[in-house]
Amino acid sequence: MTVRRAGYIAFIISISALVSQPPAAPRIPAFSTAFYRMQTDIRDNVISPDSARSAFAAVVMQLRAAYPRDTCAPIDSAYFVYPLRGYYPRESIGGRGRGYRPKGFDLFDMNASGSHPAHDLFIKDGNQDNLDDRTWKPVDVLAFTSGVVVATETGWRYDSEYRGGNWIWIYDPCLDGFFYYAHNNIVQVQPGQWVHAGEKIAEVGRSGYNAYKERSPTHVHLMYLQLDQAGMPEPYNTYEWMKQSQTVEVFDAE
């Protein structure tokens, strides 16, 4: 047994032990640390898919305990706010939704390839300077729904080969799923922070190995993973949600 694997087994056991204790909001940053570590270890191929699944399920159990669904209001179109300030779904969702390709996706295996279980939301940025060509200002990324920020990455560099760039993971307890926002220029939320639908969480950017290349238009990559009863994630197509969502104009208040 390798030192890394032994450490991960101990990590999973320690997280599982916490499940039997009453949940408390101050522990959320610890969940964030565990989630971030798991994501970076998957990215770096230093954890097996099976170990990653076990660690992920343990964190999900903690989040479900800390944020029960019994206070959730009914979910309708008013629940969702389109993630790009000043844009409408019809003008910015790549391929009118045809870019969503979930087949073959595996969150826990970096060797899985060929899928795109997400939508790319594009802004008007012809010169690729991360500024809107109409306003000459950054475009705000807004929280699509309310939830808790589980983890963020803010240290991406232009010479990095990491694909997601500066990203954000948010857990929505009412939907019982995770939203992933990637390729941000600036991240403006912190792990453990609760955000409301429509609240600014980042600015659209070009961070990420492929997103930084000239061939890639400036966009935010939005993925949603629905959790099953066991806490395992499955891609879900948010296209209809986005088409029905509320939009926020450039001049609207935060």
C-alpha cells in the first residue's frame, strides 16, 4: 500500500466519522478543503477513481446533513438567474444547446475523454481581452441558483496545462447537486460562503489550457451534476432551465 493511498483511506475514515456528529456551519470550510484536495488529486492522477468516489460521497453526506432540503421553496423558472450579466440565453448559449455531450463523462477519472457535459456561455469579446466589446468592461458571472461555495481555484497561470483554469464549485441543497463554473478571470467568492441566485461570483475570462488559446472564444463553462441517492454525480442538461431563467441587465444593482 502506498503512502498516498494509506493517507487517503485515513482521510475517508476521518470524514466518515464526522457524519455521526451534529452538523454545524463552521465545519463547511473543512469540507471545502477535502473537496478541493480531491479535485486536485483527480486532476493530478494521484488518486484512484474508486478512492475519489468514496471521498466524494463522504463530503456529500456532510453537505446534505448541514443543509437539509426541508426549507426549500418550490422550484420554478424564478429559481434560476442566467449566469451572464447583460446577456440573454438565446444570444450566448453555444450551439443553441447542442454543445452538451454527457456520454462517457466520469468526474473521477482523468483518463475519460470525449464528453462535454456542460454548456459554454459566450460573451462578445472579439479581441479576447476579457472585456465586453459593447461596454469595455468585464462581464459578471452570476450564481445560477443559490447555494454554498464548496471550493474554488484561483491560482491558474497562462503557462498552466490545467483545463478548468480558475473555477468554482457550488452545492445547491434544494436541487441536491453541484454547479461548476470554469475559465473565470477573477473569482470573487470564498469556500464556505453562501451565495444567492443572481449574486456576482466571478468575472468571465479565458483561464484554462484550451480556453486560453486564440481559437477559443471567451466564455464561462457551466456544468451541473445531479446527485443520486448514494451521492454519486450524474450530468444533467440545464438548457431548459437557462432558457426560462431570469436575466439581469448591466445597469441592474447587485
